[in-house]
Amino acid sequence: MYNKFYGFRENPFSLLPDPDFLFVGREHGAALNLLELAVLNQSGFCVISGEIGAGKTTIVRELLNRLNDQVRVGLITNTHTSFNDLMRWVLAAFDLKMTSTDGVLMHRKFTQFVTEQFKNGKHTLLIIDEAQNLSVAALEQLRMLSNINSGSDLLLQVVLVGQRELREKLARPELEQFAQRISIDYFLKPLSETDTASYISHRVAHAGGKSSLFDQEACAQIYRHCEGVPRVINRLCDLSLVYGYAENAPAISAKLVNAVVTEHKFTKSGMGEDIADPVALKAIPVTNSKKETQESAMITASQKKQNEAVQPIEVKAQPTEVKAQPIEVKAQPIEVKKEEISVVKPAQPNEQPPKQEVSAEPREKPRKVAQVQAAK
């Protein structure tokens, strides 16, 4: 919608995790470096947690881009409380066909696969996203699965990625043995105000726009309303660009950002009462819901122009009712007689049929002839 107006090659603030737009700030850079180091050192369990929309999945996607062929990776994004369900997803993540749904047989098949990879000089990396949804029992079984590793040889490495609840769950007493096997535990914090401004500038420039499109005051307001959460920043920046496009604004100011916040009741957790969690929105979203949101924003931002365009429509609808009223006006029979004789004046018994449009002059000719004959 606004890409051409601001010179973008693509949408700079998509809600989908895209490693091409990854901003390696202090927080995200540290998390990515720790993950990459853990894979190189073949650490056992790694945990990356953070708030909703903090950029955890984007970091994982970037990690996958950096790994070489010596690492066999399986990624699970659909987590389940049952270990049997989890094992089915583990086998599917590594493209292993299931010959049985029995938990013991599935465990044996996966063990054989991991052992074979190790013999071929590769190690297996299992990444589980949204891991906060795993039950305590499933996490404990996952720990038992890591017993494949023996001695100094690491056959299986597990990375758990999830929200804050994952960290809280792993701190339970019944998961103490699991927690002891975690070599890296990093909590991804929101961006600072300085990093927020750099993050916005980075994404705008990467999409082909001017890095100064959002001025410093606008970036400060965005940080205040979004509290440094990247996905929330993307949503507010996207709406601000829609408003800017509707008003032909060459740059995004703090005044425009505040107008978006006011009109849409924008908060960190959503916009208004009907906006769902950003995670559900991206299936926004990213799409019809997003399109409707942008169109709604344009209508609100250009309300004056829209009102001017709508008002003539209401005025044009009224003449239809006015035209029907001359029927009651009988004071002008001559004008009505020629144009609306079939509607205005009911037919009289001695009146000629409507199809014979006889003027006043033909009716007077017989009278003149009668007068001449009388004179003779």
C-alpha cells in the first residue's frame, strides 16, 4: 500500500520472522552468539526464553542459516504435553517414517538414527520452539532421551525456545535434574530506547527507504508505547506508515505516531478490545486481517477527505423524492398536461386516448368552418 510512496522494495515491518531483517543489537547479538557457540562446542541443553514478540524465532532462523552440513537439524514448532505426541513430531522433524505409534519403538528408531549420524561424522540438533507448552512429564522424558549421549561423545543436542513461563517451569523442584543439564540459559530482554531507534532505522533502510524516515521524537514515542518489544514495534510502525501515506507525509513524526495510538487504542498487548495476541495475529496477519486494519487506518487518518466525498452522495439521493411531488401541484395544468398527463391528471370519460397528442389548434378548426357556413 505505502511501499511505492516511501520507496520500499518490500514491507519493512512484517510480523513474520525474517532473518534477512535481523537487527543484531546488544540483546539479540548476545543470544545469537551464545547459541552458535553452544552448537560449535556441542553443549547439551540450551534454553532461550523471552517475552512474546521479543525475536526468539528470528534468532533461531538466523542460527539455521549459519549452520553447516555437519549438523543435522530437526525443528519442532508444534509442542504437545504428551511425550508420545512429542516423539511423533521429533521423528517427523528429521523426516523419519513411523512404522509404529508405540512410544518404545519410536524411541528406539530415533536412537538408531542419532547413532548413525554420529558414525557419519555428524551430530544431531533438535530445536523445540514454544517449549513453554511442554508438560513437566514431557520435559522429563526429553531429559531421558538425552541419555543417548555417553561419555565425552555428544550425539544429541537440544535447544528449547519459549516464553517466560518456560524458565519458570524449569525452576520447579521435580525438574532439578533437567535444570542441571542446561549449559546455556539466556533470557532475551526487550530493546533499549537507543536500540529501538536503530532497529527502526535498520529495517527501513534494509527495505530500500530512507533511514531517517522516522524522526528521533517518533522513535522515542514508539519505544514508550511498545516498551522495546520488536513485534509490537513492527505493528505500530506499520500503522504509522499507513497514516503517513494517507496524509502524504514525507516523514513519520511523533504527532502522527500519537494519533495512531489514540485512534486505535494501541497498547503493548494489542489494539483495542478486539485485537488478539500478536502471535495469533500473524497467521496476521500476516493477510486479510492486516489488510482490513490498514484500510481502517487510512479511513480514520483521512476522515475529513472521506467525509467530503461521502456527503454529495447523500444529497444526490434526495432529488428522486422531490420529483415525485409535482403530482400534487394542480395549479399548473398546462405544463403538466404535455409531459406527465398519464401520471398527474386522471383520464376523463370524454377525453381522447393518450396516444393522440392533439394540440389546441386542431380542435378550433371545426368551429371556424361552422361559423363560415352560418354566414353564407
